[in-house]
Amino acid sequence: MDFGLNDWATFDDGETIGNPRFMRNEMPRIADLQRQQARKKRGSIRYRRLGALVTKVHERIGNLRLDFLHKETTRMVKACAVLATEELRIQNMSRSAKGTQDKPGRMVKQKVGLNREILSAGLGIAHQMLAYKAVEAGTRLHVANTRQLRPSQRCAACWEIAPKTPRSARMCARIADTQRHATRTQHRSS
């Protein structure tokens, strides 16, 4: 299986689990509450009350995410005898693009949005949940080393590594969906 942002998980048979995007759905409400809070006098009762409401919305998002992750990882472990996925380094994936004063970053706003989506998907927690639930259920979990395997650059059919080009041009003509392709590559490596 391959984790992603458009589809939360993609299996080698083509089945996908959609990304619920809890944070994106609640962003307008959070922004509205924070705008209201910014208009209040700092330290006042109404200021603190609005701060508590923002905290409550963030807590709700966290609870929804954990509930989704528990349900989906349990379903995956029960449905599959062998799960193969890639090792994700969330800390590296969500690193800031800000740069330094001497060498400023590029496309910083887009990277901020991407980082928010990566962290909102809860992929790191999903890996931890899969690990302990697989042990409890007797399911075999294979975590492929992404740096060695290179699932997004390697063809699952002929096992050749394509040069770093735009994603659409990397695959052989036999495979169209890159997420499903990466899943097949991980499955073949296990």
C-alpha cells in the first residue's frame, strides 16, 4: 500500500481510501474564530473564551483524525495477511522551505500548505498503529526502505529505474496511475 495526500492509501489492487482532510475542512472556522479573537482586548474574558473555542476546534480535529486512523488501520490489518508499505520520513517531508537570509527559499507559501496537508493526514501515527496492530493480529508488515527501493522512480513491471524527470514521464507505458504503481513496487519488494 502507498500512502499519499490525494488518496490517503492506495492498494495494489487499485482500491483507495480517500483523505478526509479534517484540517482543511475546519480552516474557515478556525480563521473566523482567530479573526474575532484578534479584535478583542488581549487578556480579556472574551479573548480567552475565543482562545478556548479555537483550542476546542483543534482538539476536535485531532480526535476525528485519531478515530479515522484507528478504524482504517484496524480494517487494513484484518483484511490483509501481508501489508507492504514504504518507510516515510514525515519530519523530512514537512521540513520548512523558508531558507536562510543569504539563500531564501522558493515557493514558501505552497510548501506551508503542503506541510499542513502532510501533517494533517497523520501518516506517521498510521505507521505506528499499523506496526502494533499487525503484531496483535498476526499480520506481516513489511516496511520498504524508500531510499533504496525508490518506488516512484522504479517500474514495477520491468524493475528499471527511470531518470529523475517529471512524474508523468517516469513510468513505462504499461502503468498510468503513479500511486498504484508505487504500491506494486513495494509489494514486489516484500
